[in-house]
Amino acid sequence: MKVIGLTGGIATGKSTVSAYLKKKGFPIVDADIAARKAVEKGSDGLNQIVATFGKSILMHDQSLDRAKLGAIIFADSQKREQLNQIVHPIVREIMEKEKNKALKHHEYVIMDIPLLFENQLQNTVDEVWLVYTSENIQLERLMRRNHLTESEALIRIKSQMPIDEKRNLADVVIDNNLEIEYLYHQIDQVIQERTTLNV
């Protein structure tokens, strides 16, 4: 049994790689989905957030107003840390349960974790696969995808660990600088080299 951490930088194509691996039969445990579950309406996580930040962060239907909470934590690193203290343990618990469930039926599981290195989670997986693009291509794709100016896109990119630093820490680098066919070909090669599964 092997636990593979899949990560990348913003707009490097990690979601594309994750979707392709899923199509190839790998179970995917997605940190973003776990984070949404952790704060869904009526959850313990949301109750803790309301107790900390007040009812003003709720929408009329009692679900989380992400924009309001985002505005609070974006402006105040102490509040952001408070939120992380609440949410991160819940997310880890959800992911751990899903991982264990997947490993009962599969030899491999992919942990899709955008901020794997930033949150020092590389020791929770057996190996790390990084989806890589040059910073120029990352910037270009992010501006196009999110309709951002260059300076707005750079702020988002700079909020993460530099992609070249991540590259040095990864066990496997999947290069996404070229067209999608080349990306898929590389993933097939990685599956053949790093797993016992047939592509």
C-alpha cells in the first residue's frame, strides 16, 4: 500500500492531473473537498468558527459566508491563524478517514493537497508527486483563468512556496509546460515506473 501526495502551485494544472489519475482508477482524497466538509452547515467546525468570529460570518440560511470570513482573515494574520487552528485538525481527520477507507479496497491512494509543503505534510505521505510549470507559464495561466492583472496574480503566486523550491523537495516532477497530450503521456510513464498498475 502506498500513499501518494499530489501537489503543485496555483495554476500549475494539479486539478487536471488529479482528474486524469482518478480516470485511471486511483482513489483521490481531496484536501479542498475535505475543507468544505469541515465547515458545512450544522458542522462542529462551523459552530467553532461562529463561536470565535461571531454570527456575522453566517449567511441567511446559516451556512458560512466565505467572502465575509475571507475579508476578516485576509486582513489579520492572527485571525487567520485562529481559523487554521479550528479547521486544520478537522480537515486532517476527514482526510485520514477517507484515506483509510480507500486503502481497504485499493493498493494506492492519492492525497490531493495544494499546500502540502507549506503545511509540512510531506511526512504524512510515502512520496510526493509535484505538478510543475515555470513561473512565467504559471503567471500567464493564472491571469487568464482568474481574469487577474499581473500584479494581482503575482500576489497569489508569492503567497505560496516558490514552485522551484517545491521541485527540489518532490520525489516525482510532472512537467506541465507543454500541451496536454504530453502531460498525459508523462503521467502514464510515472504510473508505470512508480506503481504496479497497468496504464
